[in-house]
Amino acid sequence: MAQIVVIGAGMGAMAAAARLAVAGNRVTVHERTDTHGGGVGRLTRAGFAFDTGPALLHLPAVYRDLFVKTGKESLEQSLGLVQVDPASRHLFPDGTDFALPNASRAGVVAALDAAVGAGAGERWSELVNRAREVWDATRRPLLEEPLRAERAEALGRDPYPALPHRKGLFRRPVPVTLASVAERELADPRLIALLESHALAYGLDPREAPGSATVLPYLEQTFGSWYVTGGMRGLADALYERCLARRVEFRFGSDVVGVVEKDGRAAGVRLADGSVAEADVVVAGVSPARLTAIAPGAAETAPAAPVPPGRFSVFLALSGARPESTAHRTVVHGGDRAAELEAVFGAAGTASYRPTVTVLRPDDPATVPDAGHEAVTLTATVAPHGERADWRDERAVAAFADRVVESAKAAVPGLAERLLWREVRTPADTEAATGAEGGGVPAPVLAGARGAFLRPGNLTRLPGCYLVGGFAHPGGGLAHAGMSGAMVAGLVVSGADWRGSQ
């Protein structure tokens, strides 16, 4: 039985803690804030409730496996989990309006043909079929196995299948980006925007992301989108309760300022009050910058990756009931894609542009004071807090929030007349709440681009110290955080030669 210290109470960290406790270890979690869940937060006010982090779950099998492996109650016995149908509605500046059904390939084809034109659905379907090849090629090495040096070269190659040249004689010899895939294979600007919106939602620049990023819409379309009754915070609460049931000890308000080393390996953590918590193993659910600060010997020596984009959210309390047949999620596409990409990924982080806005309108009585009100969340991907965007500038924040609300009016008729109040959360708020540099939200790992979209491995340079969570392999997102926890538990319990779950 080993004494294990986990730094942070984010989703990946708690997933690792629960699995390690079930394996017979004594696990203590030190969290600098006063609550669990990391970026999976919740805002409550006057009977309204909003998710301040991710609001939908993809690949629920990851958490089903976690709950099966750590207790008697299944995921569905621990919380309410329902499929969202339609999966999403999409509104475009030219008036095009369509809804895509959840986990229905034929339904998606029919919807796109009807809204965009004959053949549009088939072009999209063919792209998704090629994305399935990406999934088949990368599922195990990227999502089920630890990241290893001998895999680096293979994972640096883009598995997205090349199309024949126009003359049909050769296959395309050069790497492709998601943007070039969209231009070549979809042609229609609305289909291009649809594909690129999946990347943008994860904070990925389609002009730089490899063609393998097509796996993102494939996953959503194949495995569906799921909502937790009461909000996604319920998943964090259920995982926290599972940890407690497995006798994981949580110490909130406990700030780790250093990893203690002894005989060349991790031997515990030093806390802000000067005390030391000894341990046989340290699991760090922190960002790369934080890891460098508290454990210089564990951090990667390669140049640090740029801070990823963050999320700008506006929470709306509305009078009046949610209309029947309202889509849970509507994406209102921006008017100038080039301007938006430049603002998010280029030099002008708060430039005046019309952002792509995701409008979330859950049909959930737990989020409103009564049936005569509606809770709506608006989100946009934006530049992180820092040199390019000052998200503490009140004027800039208010102006951007106005633009987000203005875009959302296309999806919420009568919004201005129904609005009771609004609250805003920026990347600066995310940074303050979670400690993530610039409030950046990490994206899932992707193969290709010579490894530029990979994350540091779960094994660090310091023996006995492991890295878990969205800033580690296999990257960001709820499902990927859960996978990260499974990988770390496997490495700790079975050793560095562990190759993944079978």
C-alpha cells in the first residue's frame, strides 16, 4: 500500500485518485481552492444555475468505465444522463438554418441536403468516413496508451487519408490542415464553417490543426452528445462522492508550493504553510507552467507550448418559459471567419468582430427557479488573458459581451425583452478560479503536424511524479481527462512498462 499525494481536484486528478484508491493505496488530494471539479464549475443566483465550464459530455463510455471500476453504482445510477437531440442547430449569416440529429448518420445527410443543397450531406458523410480511419488509427496510441518516445515519430504523421490527385495518378504527398481539407472536400462555405466550428470550439486554429482534427465531429456524430441532469457540475459532484466512498481524503485550501525530492525521486509535497506531506508517489494535476514552478526536475525541457485560447461566457436569466422544441445547443456562426480566427489566434485578441457563439438552452427544471423562466448560456472561444487580450478591462469585456448577446438574438427571439440580468465570465476569471495560465482551455491531442498537437506524457522526468489532467496526455476535454486518470493509475499500479488497458 503506497501513500499517494494528488495535487489538484480537477476531473483527471479525481479520476486517478479514485482508481488508485481502489487499487489499495492511501490517497490524499491537496486542492488550493475550496472546492473540487477544476474547470467544471457552477454559477447559481436567484434560483438560476449555469455550468461555467463544459456543458456536454462526449464519449460517456470513459466515465461509465471509471464508475464500473471504482464501485457498485454505475454512472447512470449516480446521476441523470440524457442524450441531446438534436445534437446541434446551426444558424448562418445568410439565413441558412438546420438542425443535426444526435448520432444519426442518415439524419445528418438528409438535414444537410435539405438546407445546403443536394449532395452536401454526401460530401459531409464522406469526410466523416475518412475521419473514422483517423479514429481507428489513433484511438489506442492516443487515447488508451501512455505517450512514449518511440511513438513520437508515428504520431507526428497525420493519419487523415489523402485523396488522389485530380489526375488520379498520385496521392497527395504533403501534410494537410483542417482548413485545406475543408476547402478541398466540402467546398460550400457553410459546410466549411460547420467543420471548422468543431475545431474552434476546442480552441484549435483550423489553419494550423492537422487533417486528423476531423475526428472531432466524427466522435460527436458517432457517439452522441450527452447532458447531465442539473448541469455538468453533477458529474464532478458524482466523481467527488465516488472518491470519498473509496476513502480518498481531500484537503481544500491546501496550496502545494513544491514537490519534495529524495534520492532522485518524488517523496512528497511542500505546502504553503511550510509543512511537508510525505508520499511514495505524487500525481500532479497542474498546468505546465505550474509544474515547472513546483517541480523543475519533472518538467519537460522542450520549449513551452503557447497558452491555448480561453472561453468567454455570458449567463442570461430570462423571463418566460423555454419554448417547446427548442434545441439544447445552437451554434450561431460568425460573419467573418478570417477576422475571428485572427482575433482568437493572431495579434488582435479583442478586435471588433462578430464571434461564433454557442447558445445553450437546457430543458432542465433544476436550472431555473420555476417553469416561467429560462437559463441560457452563451459561449465564444477567445484569445487567452495576457498580452494580446486584457480580459480585466471592464470596457472591453462589456463591449464583447454586448456583441455575444447580439449574435445570440438570432437563436433566442425576444431576448432583449426577456432579459432579467446577465453575468459574464472571461479567461481572466478562469485563470483566477483554476490557476490555468491565461485562463487557457487545453484541446484534445491530435496526431500529425510533427507532434505539435501532443501534450506532455504522464510520466515526468522525475521518477515517482506523474502528470494528469487536460494539460497532460491525452489533452483537454472531459472524456480525455478521464482517460488521463486511467493512464496515470495504470502507470502507478503496474509500472512504467504498462501499455494501456486491454
